[in-house]
Amino acid sequence: MHEEMKSLEKKQTWILVKKPKNQKLVGCKWIFKSNKGILGKKSPRYKARLVAKGFTQQLGVDYNEICSPVVKHTSIRTILSIVAKEDLELEQMDIKTVFLHT
């Protein structure tokens, strides 16, 4: 949880402001996940994510647009087929705070 908070603070993802009158706030909550690891090889890992409770919003009342920066499965399959057909090399990477870079 401390690592996640440091990352959010380092990226300056928010500033503290007063709540505007007649505005509904979107709450948030911490999601905790554990990875058991492999006995004798890899120690257990614990992850924490701060998420917004977007399900409390209503279309047309709290927001008007939808944005979901998630790749579609058809896009992945297309890229993989091009890589295979053209005999290219493909590399994969994971960015811990990818949502901060969109």
C-alpha cells in the first residue's frame, strides 16, 4: 500500500481541493491481493490498488463520455498474426502504473 501511495504521489496524480457545492463525490477503496509465491523459490507478494467507485455514477448525470484504455482481444490476435506471418520478434512488458501514462 505504501509503494502504491508513493507512486501516486510521485506522479502527482491529484491535488486536494474543496468539494464544489451541489456536487456528488466518487468514493474510492483499497483492493488488496496476495500472491502465495513458490515455497523455497519465491516469497509471497502483497499488492494494493486504490480504485474509484465508478459504479456510483450515472450516465448523463455524473458523466457524459466513456473512456476505457484497454486493448481489444481482436487487436492482440491481429498483431500476433502479423508477427507470425512476417516472422518478426515480439516483446512484452508490464508497466506497474500504466493508468498514469494514458
